[in-house]
Amino acid sequence: MTAESAEDVPLADHPDVNPTRGQWYDRSLAYLEDEVADHREALVADVDGQVLDLGCGTGTAFEQFPEEAEVHALDPERDYLAWATTKTDGVHLAAGQAESLPYSADTFDAVVCSQVLCSVDDVPTALDEIARVLCSDGRLHFLEHVHSDGVAGHVESVLTPLWKRVADGCRLNRDTLSRIEASPLTVTDVERLSLGRVPPTTHIRGAARQVDD
Ligand SMILES: C[S@@+](CC[C@H](N)C(=O)[O-])C[C@H]1O[C@@H](n2cnc3c(N)ncnc32)[C@H](O)[C@@H]1O
């Protein structure tokens, strides 16, 4: 690999890893994937160079990255990474957390966060880390579900404590755009989307770049 980065995760050394958990994860989210796939494809359409798929999960995005991109992917869940290995032979996989990225500063031309910042415990630290590993002209590309307005938003807040327990720490009511705006990155474009049917959820898709000193 050309980026200074973590070693590819040695899943073979972890006999406790359970890739069927990743299979189950893919099946449970298949209902939403139909709608999310096109937006994720647009999100990564113009990335190239060294790219980090942060919180890659089971590697759903791998086949959507352009051929020119050298893709590194990181997730804390080794079970998901084990299933992700079945979808690629070219992506560099590593286990780790967004709050403590195992990469050197100025490593990536793009960091991609697709449905990830809702689950990260310490978002400000994760965004500081993203800014650190991005090159000076690098960009964060994000596709995240966020707190809806009105009644839907109220329902999301009521459901979040339970949902967080059953859905790997996912918060339905997080205002992720404000967190990105408060980070060292500058939001350059953002679009609000309504995705999913039962219930529809508000998403944001956009990009943020490093601020020049
Ligand atoms: C909903 S999945 C999204 C997977 C993939 N990015 C996609 O678009 O299908 C959220 C992922 O974020 C990961 N995650 C949770 N906390 C994280 C953290 N602190 N750092 C990095 N990834 C995290 C989870 O393990 C999970 O794989």
C-alpha cells in the first residue's frame, strides 16, 4: 500500500471472528440498501487517490468506488470486516475506531463516511481525526441520517435509547451537520434527502474540506 497506514487486519489470526454476523447485518439492512445505494454511489463517484472508507461495515460500498481510488477501509467490528473480505481483494482493511485513526497525518485525498457518524461515540474527536488524516486539499464525503424536523424528529428522540441498544449504537436523533460545521472542516455542499419508507428518515449528503491556514 502507498498510504502510511495501519496494517491490513489479520482476520485469519482471530478464530473468534464470526462472519455470519456480517451476513445477517447485510440481510437486515437490505430493505434500506435499495434506496441508499444510488446516493452512496454518487457520494464516492469522483473520489480518487488514497481513500478511507471509514466505518466500512461489511464493505457494501467497495464495489462502488472508482477504479482509480486506492481504498483503505476501517471498522471496529471484526465480524463485519471478516464478511467484507469476501467482497474485495483490493481494499486494505483495518480494525479501529474513528476517534483514534491508525494512520499518519495528511494520508488521504478523501475520507468517506456513509451512515457512520450516527454510531460514533465521540463525534468531535472523530472529526478532528478525519481532519488530521486528510491531505490539505482533501475532502470528507458524508451520507448520514440525521434528526428530522417536527413529529418525525420527536419520534426519533423517543426511539433512540432503545434503538441505540439494538442497532450497534446508532442514534436516530443526532444533528450531525452541526457537528461537522463545528469541526475543523468547512462544509462545501450539502443536500437534505428523505430516504426509506417505514419510516422515511432525513439524510444529509455532502462534502467538507480542510480549512487553509
Ligand atoms: C450503519 S453501518 C454503515 C456501514 C457502511 N459505511 C455502509 O454505508 O453501509 C455503521 C458502521 O459504523 C461502524 N462504527 C461504529 N462506531 C464506530 C467508530 N467509533 N469508528 C468507526 N466506525 C464505527 C459500525 O461498526 C458499523 O459498521
